[in-house]
Amino acid sequence: MRESTLQDYKRRLLPVLVHIQMHLDEELELEELANIAFFSPYHFHRIFKGMLGESLKSHIRRLRLERAALQLRVGRLQVTQIALNAGYRTHEAFTRSFKASFGVSPSQFRMDRRASDSLKAASGVHYLEGMELFDFRTARTGGQTMDVRIKKMNPIRVAFVRHTGPYSLCGNAWDKLLTYMGKEGLIGGDLLFIGICYDDPEVTPPDKVRYDACVAVDDNFAPIGEIGVQVIDGGEFAVTTHFGPYDKLGETYGKLFGQWLPRSGRELRSSPCFEVYLNDPQGTDPEDLITDIYMPLEEK
């Protein structure tokens, strides 16, 4: 495939991937998804599988099962409800599929994961415009106080470049995004650097992990090439601040998900977490990096 054609196909498939992950609770019809990418339904399935390495049906099923795994780890929903949310009509069918993917039944997975305080969950971030602080709580974690703030924020439109693979290798996505934004004179002022990490590396195979490098844009910004546009949902979030290297973020996620959440009386919303990078990693020592982590919550 010619490089220009390859880039065009990537550009056309990107809105489809965003649409799927934002509508996992809905029926996702082949014709609708093909229309989003401006492909004929007849060819779309083959193009999708050729580009992503898995069929459309397998991709949707995997994302629903991985979301179910996260709900089992940190939520309080009954297994039957989680099965329905994942698109399964019976508990038995869900159990068979889940066990085929994760090696244990949903009930055993929940029991095993809750026996451990460690959790490296999906992460990411919203732009902070319109955010309103309306509550404040602290959680005690291992003798230390973890500051967790409950914040409400508006939806935000972002330009993004998607990286698929280990989170540690996402630098190329940032290079592409920031190079383009710099050429267009769109870097400066109060621009925030935003990361959306959709998948839990302990659940999703490393080569399937999804990460979006994002910056907020106005309504005039149009997608181009590998740079897509999406709107990230607003709502209520539990927010905590991580101080130190990015490779230690998992420890803060572990405390937030494994210790604060179970004691908070709140439920997770079916959206990814978010990270806001508050200083420049290029000019800052790793131990001085500051990152806000946002966990999406169901409205009370």
C-alpha cells in the first residue's frame, strides 16, 4: 500500500475507533461504521481487519470484555449486569467468553484482583476549562494522606494522535502532534498537554494498548492526516496529583483505584481516566514532574 494511501486509510479509520469506544453500550452496525470511514460496507470489514490485525467483531468484543474486567476489579456491579453491559444475553455465555480471554471465571477474577491492592488502570485527561471544584476528600493510604478532590468539568474538543502499543513508547505520537501544532502556531499560552490511556496493561495485550496524545482546540480546528479530533465527555471526576516520574504513575493509580475508590461510596463511569501534564518533561527532572490524574465518576 502506498504511503499516501496508508495515511489516508488511517485518517478515515480513526473516527471509527473513537466512535466504537464511545458507544460500546450500543449496537454497532457494520453499515454505520463503514459510513463514518467513507468505505463501502462490502470492503470495510476487510480493510478494518487488514489495518488493525483483528476483525471488527473481535475488536468490539475485546473492548467490551476488557471494560468488563475493569468493572470487576474496581466496581460493585453484579456479574449479571456486567455481562449485559458487555453485550451478552446470559451469564453463561459471558463466563465462557471471559474465561477464554482471561483464563478464569468473572467471579474468580474479581476475587483474585480484590485480594490485591495493586491496580494499574486505564488513564488519561480532560482540558480543565469550565471545571468547578465542589467537594474535597482525603483518603488514608498506607499511613500517608492521599488528597482526592471531586471536580466537575465541561466536555472539551481535542486534537489528538493515537499510539497503539506500550505506553512507554508513546513519544512518537507526541512528536507528530506537537510538530504540527508548532508549525501552525498553535502552541503557547495556556495550552494543556493531555493524555488519554484507554487500556489497563495488565488486561490488554501490549500491542493493543491505546493512547491518545491530545491538546485542546476550538471549533475551527479540522482533522488532518494522522491528527484526529474528538470530544471528551465532561462530568464528575475524582482528582489526585502524582509527583515524580511517569513510570511511577501506576503506584498512584493503585492507591486511587485500590484504596480510595472502595471507601469513597462512588461508582466509576464507563469512560477512561485522564492525565494532565503540568510541567514540561523535556526541561524538568523526572522527580519534579507533576501530573493530575482524573478518574471519571457516575453522577450522584
